[in-house]
Amino acid sequence: MNSLRIGKGCQIAGLVLIVLGIVLVGCFLACRPSDWRRSSHLGCTNNLKQIGLAFRTWAIDNDGKFPFNVSTNAGGTMELCARGSDGFDRNAALHFQVMSNELSTPKLLVCPNDWASKPAVRFQNLQATNVSYLLHSGTNLNEGNPNAMLALCPFDGNTLYCDGSVAAAKADWKPPKRVMMEIVRRKYSAWMAVICRVFMVSGVVLLWAGSRLKWKAKGGPKPIGLIIGEFILLTVVVLLAAFMLFTIVGFAVR
Ligand SMILES: [Zn+2]
């Protein structure tokens, strides 16, 4: 009778842990607006100023046009434009890439408040993940349209205009919900991933131990739920072991 109660307790504790694990995943997806900002805006506005300067310098040699308005045949990126409905170009990295001489270093393309993006080592390897800034493209963007937005930092709201001027975000500016979620997700992902896994795994183990204890205490044939549960557990363990082996072993490539 005693082990029946222990078994029941284990089952409840296991379920609670599993639910907690799921709730934590939920918290992790929700946002924490208070601490998204890591450092001052200075690094970011400075980056944008340099980027603005690079665009203008590039334009001097190209009939006053920015790269996305100059054909690829003439060293631009016009044919590579991929504007989304929000006006921002999905191929910003390609537009920045042709301005490698003017930009001088790929580090300018990463905002200090962007936790995940790392600067490319060389412009030749520049990928979307090496760029924090959102870039507008289109024929209306040129120095004759000084107040048009050229680039935006989605992490702190600083804006670069076509005339090269940079407006710092207002103090109460908040990133769009989507960006905020992304910032929090990147910031806490490693930590949360571990906690959630620990909770869920210990929950499953407790649930299994509880069910087993209850069955032993009660006697009789093994309950069907326990048989199915054990089968699933065994499958997962075998798959995990196989996967770990696969990642550890390594293959002779040469
Ligand atoms: Zn920024």
C-alpha cells in the first residue's frame, strides 16, 4: 500500500515536471521587454553613419545611384533585389557585399545590440546572418530623395536616410514584437533549452517509475499504459544512442 502511494506521488511529480517544462517553453517564447537592450546606441548609430557614407561614396562613382539601382553588368545588384511587402530587401547582404571597398570592414554590418549575428570574416563570405540591418531598396531611393529611409536597425530603431543622416531611436522605442521575441529567444535559448530538457526528462522518468511502483504494489498483469510507455521510452533511448554514436564516430572523408 505504501509503495502504491509512492508510485502515485512519483506519477504526479512527473506530470508536474513535464507541465513545468512545457510552461517554461511558453515563457521562453513570451517576451521580456525590460532587458533587451545590451549597450548604448552609439555603436549602432556609428555603424549606420559609416554605412550611409559607403552608399554615398559608391554612388559618386556610379551616376549617383545606389548599388540596388545599378545592373549587375555594371557592378551593381539591381537584378538581385528581393523586396518584401514591408519594402525591406531580403538580399541586403548582396547589396552590402558590392560595397566592400567603401564599407572597409564587415563589422559595420552588425549592431552591438544584436546578440546572434556575427560579423563575416571577409566580405566574400558575407551571409544574411552577418547583417543586422534591414535595407530598403528601390528606384525611389537616391540622394535626390534625402528623407527616404535607407536602412533600419530592427534591434534599437536607429534609422539611416538617403542623405546619409542617422536618426537615433526615441527613448521609448521598442523593437517590433517579432524582433523582441527573436532577441529574447537568442539570449536565453541555450539556458532555457537545458532547463526544459532536464525538467521533461526527469518528469518522464518519474512518471515511468511511479507507474511501475503502482503496478508492483497492485500486482497482476502489467497495465497496457505502462507497456506502451516503456516501449516508447526504449525506442527514444535507442534512437538517442544511435544519434549520439553517429555524431561521435565521424567518417573518413579522404
Ligand atoms: Zn542597432
